[in-house]
Amino acid sequence: NFILTQPHSVSASPGKTVTISCTGSSGSIASNYVQWYQQRPGSAPTIVIYEDNQRPSGVPDRFSGSIDSSSNSASLTISGLKTEDEAAYYCQSYDSSNYWVFGGGTKLTVL
Amino acid sequence: DVQVVESGGGLVHPGGSLRLSCEASGFTFSTYSMNWVRQAPGKGLEWVSYISGGSATVYYAASVKGRFTISRDNAKNSLYLQMHSLRAEDTAVYYCASLNSAYWYFDLWGRGTLVSVSS
């Protein structure tokens, strides 16, 4: 089974930068694109990054994504943190056996 | 407005059945692949099932294969999930989500419908 592992929680102060990691269990995470979703409490998820590092229209450029093949991981970086960024963030990729796979989610607290 | 709205959730006993519906509006439903994604209370997201625009291709997560059936009626702009042999671990909010046709990410989500499996 292909598994994406994320830290359970991260925290940072307003105005700071935070990075959330997403590590693939096998194969190369670079083999399939990684997406990132934001989910605020009580709401459905929304896309913030697709195809590793692309931002949909309407997502501020404070959000960026990257891939590090050496660690088989993807990262979501949010700079200039705002209180409205407080949410759960999920990475997601694709596996030929398991189809669409989500990471366990990371709760971001903006202190 | 472009939206999808789920319905059909509720409380069901273990071993029971339930049919979820998702009604789409504001876009050409038949041209979009659709999915069901679920989220157990306080837990993360889990993809459940996929269906192509013309229903020719369907996929299921291993956890529901053989028990759940996805279908759609493009004339009614509707997506369905028939669930049988329900288990406690199927308890979750079930979201209907369209798949972006160019980049294959889940781009339009509904508010979800809660399925509770309990005796």
C-alpha cells in the first residue's frame, strides 16, 4: 500500500513561514503529481496547490509547493502566515494500485 | 452557481444499506469525472470511488470494493453511491467531488452528508 505521511500538527506565529512535509512510503514521490488541500473546520476541502507547485487562480502566492526526490517528500510552504490560514492541510497523490491517496493531514495552528 | 449537493445520509444499523445522491448544477456534468471522498469523525480524507463522465470506468478503494457501487445519471445531473453491508468503520461524512479534467485534482466539493453506522 502506498502511504503518504504528514506531521500531525505544526504551529507558527502570524507573519512567519511554515513548511508541511508529505513523505511517500515507496517508489518515487516524483512519479505522480502531488496536490495540497486546505480544510477549515466545518468546511469541505479546497485545493491550494496542484501538480506539485501550481497555484489555482485565487490562491495567494504565499502558498507554494515543492518536491524533494532525495527524501521522497513533497512540501507545502506558507509564508506571511495569517490567522485565516489556520486549518488542516492534506497532501494527495495517485498510485496505480490504490488510485487517489491522501496523507493523514496536518493541523496548522497560527498562534 | 456551480455546485454539488449531497443527500441521503443518515443512521443505519451494521449490515444495512444506504444510497447517497449528489446533484450537480452550474456546469456540464456529463463531461466531468466524479468521485466520492469520505472523512470519518475527527479523521483525515479517504478517497472512496471514481466514475468517468460516461460511466465506462469505475474505481473503488479496497476498503469498499464489493460493497459499494458508484453510478451516475447524466440526464439528471446526478451521482450516486449505493452502499451495502455497512460497517461501523464506514461512519463518515461523504463528499461528492468533481475531478478537474485537465489536472486531475478534486476541484468542486459539496458540503457532505453524514453516514452513521451504529446499532
